[in-house]
Amino acid sequence: MLSLISESQEIEMGRSYSQQIEATMALYEDAALQAYVEGIGLSLAATSERPDLPWSFKIVDDAAVNAFALPGGFLYVTRGILTHFNSEAELAAVLGHEIGHVTARHSVEQMSRQTLLGGILAGAAIFSEDVRNVSGIGAAAIGVFGLSHSRRDEHQADLLGVRYALRGRYDPREAVKVHQMLGRQTELAGGRGIPNWLATHPSSEDRIERIRRQVDTIPEADLAGARVLRDEYLSAVDGLIYGPDPRQGFFQGSRFLHPDLEFELTLPDGWQTANLTQALVAQSPDEDAIVQLTLATVIGHAEASAAFFAEDGVRGRGVGQTSVNGHAATIGSFEVATEGGAVSGVAGFIDYDGRTYQILGYTSTRRFGTYESTFRSVISSFDRLTDTAALAVKPLRIQRLTVQRTTTLEGMSASRDLPVSLDVLAIMNGIDVDTRLVAGDKIKWVVGTLPKSGP
């Protein structure tokens, strides 16, 4: 089967998937940092066995600690993983590893067996089958961080990554630090939240030892002069956003507030939520109902509503124009037949600030009576955000600091605000909380103030 996929088909496959990725997940808006990462990636790819692929290296605006490769040479790293590296050599280790997945055709092998949404996303899906089909979003971006590779593939990509790092004159021993950091980060998270790189790149107890053994075979002469470039890397990520960006929306209890778009919405208590690039979604505790907010593809509540209810298979009921907190709107119920059975819901289209917002609440038809009032309550909660503190909120950022005297991270935190835990900061810097720091050392700090999570 794999021999039937030519290189041109592989490239087209990767390009198509990359377009879907970028339609779902925003790229990080920092041209200088994007150019920095791309420059390192292109220099490593040029030393690979497939230098003529249309290599692309981009930063995804996501706080998760992750990286992934698509067929044909389309690679992505999250800004979240960039906050955790401590040298250019560490970044090169991960980029080299992902390049290895492409040159060894691991990604195309996996994708030959499954479609993008059925493969990359299905493992991360939080939505049940009987309500997922109508969403148009699927589970995109809750876990769209690459295919889960076998240990054999991981071992081969590790070997190739060391090879490319060395060819790029980077110190391949820094790869060990990356795996140690990822292990500590996973342990601290306790397995909760969005999976990190290790979840899609299965590890094993001897993986670090294998990398060390491979490095041990490299002649000392070849390692002489190998670059780490810690200071250069810390300068590059100075000012990088750390953690979720509250400007793109954050929760205060069940209230969702979006400072940039200046709106708020109240979701049902106890529902699982995900603030994605192009959608806000919430799932019921029993995983049998979804509420989803997106921008409508048609401007104007009446026009957007007409387009929705005119879709094949959509049957509308009680559709009428109204007002939601002073904003012109159209609301109606609908039913859709899917392969998993009939789905029913409520659709609301609201004009606000030059945009039309589409809010869908849906479940299986047999459960619609249970959730209809909840769906309508969410739609009616849409309103202008007027909370001045919420409107002024800013994201946390990485700041490069120069240590002024002998101390520790714990010692520095006594006289300097720190909006994250010392354990998190220590992992980000690749040291322990009580590691001795001396004057002149460069470290990463996190600056800013987290928005209130409660009402």
C-alpha cells in the first residue's frame, strides 16, 4: 500500500492537511520568532536525505508543549514547547526528530491508513459520535498535535535527529535535556490536560539511554565546537507569550469572556469546555450534548440563519427574528439526520460589532427535550463585555533575566512577582528550585498577572 504513494502525492497530502491545521489553529504572530525557528529548521532539513521537499516550519499559537510533522515536510511547534527549551540546540533536537519522521516517511505511512480527522484528531476527540457529525468542527485542535508513532519509529527518528543536529553543528547531547524536561513536565501535570509531545511520541525507559549510547559513538573530534547557543535562544524567546492567552478568551467560572472581541457568554455549570482558535465548545458531563460558538460564514443574522436552515438535511422549526440583549438575532430549532441517528438542536445567529455569531446547541433527538432550555439559555446569555478589568487583561510573557548575585529561583521569587509555581519555573529553566545561580547567569522568568478565575 505504501509504495502506491509517490513523493508528489505525499507533498500534496501534507499541504492539504497543513491547510486544515492552519484553518483550525492560529499561527503565532511574531514574524521575528517565526523566521528564527524556520531558519533553524531549513538549515537542518537541508542536511537530510530529502532536502528538496518543500520544507515548512511554523509556530502554532498554543500553550501545549508539543510538536508534530505532516507528510511532505510541513512541521509545526507550539509556542508552549518553545517556552520550555533552554538552548537553540534543544530546539534543533526536536526539529531534527520531526524531520526524521518525514524523511523516514513515518507520517505518510500513518496517514495512508487513516484520514486526518479520523486519525490525527480521533484520538483526542472528546465528543460522542451521535452529536459530533453535525458540528463542522469535529474535535479539531483539542489534540491536533500529530500522529502517535510506534517505538520503532521513535527510535529511528531519534537516531536521525541526532544525525541532523550534528550535521547542523549543534550539540546532539542536548536532546537528552529535552526528554528530561518533557518527563518532568508530564509528571508535574499528573497526566491531566492536553497531552504533550511524549503522548504522541511514545517513550520508553531506555529511550534516553539509547540516545546517550548513540552520542557516545560520535568521535570527540566531531563534537568539538558543537553549538549549544543558550544565550541566543533566550534572547529569541524573550517576550514570548506563556500559557493560554486571555486576550483570546478566558473563563470566570461558567462565564466566558473574550476581551479582543468584547463579548461574553455563560455556559452551563459543570460542562467540559475548550476555547479553540475558531470555536468555543462545551460538552455536557454525560457527553451527550454540545454547545458551540463560531463566527457565521455569512454576515447578517437573517442571511446566516437562512443559509444554515437551507442546508441539505436540516429541518427547521419555529425559526424567528428576535433580539438578544439588544442585538438583532434569529433563533430556531433544527433536526438533522446523521449516520449515528437523528440530531436535534437550537441555532442562534446574533449580529454584534460588525460580525454575526452562530451559537449551536445540539444532542441526539431523543435527548433534545432534556437540553433545549439549556441551549436557549446559553444563546440568550450572549452580550457585550463591559468589565473593564477583563477588557484590559494581558497575557503572561517570558522575560530573560540576568542573575545579579548568587541565589536560587526560590530566593529570587522572594523579591520578584511570579504568577506560576516555582516547580513550573524550574522545569522551564531545566534546573531545580534550589539550584545555585551565580551572577551573570541567564534565566527565563514569567511576568504578568493572571485574570481572576472566579466571579
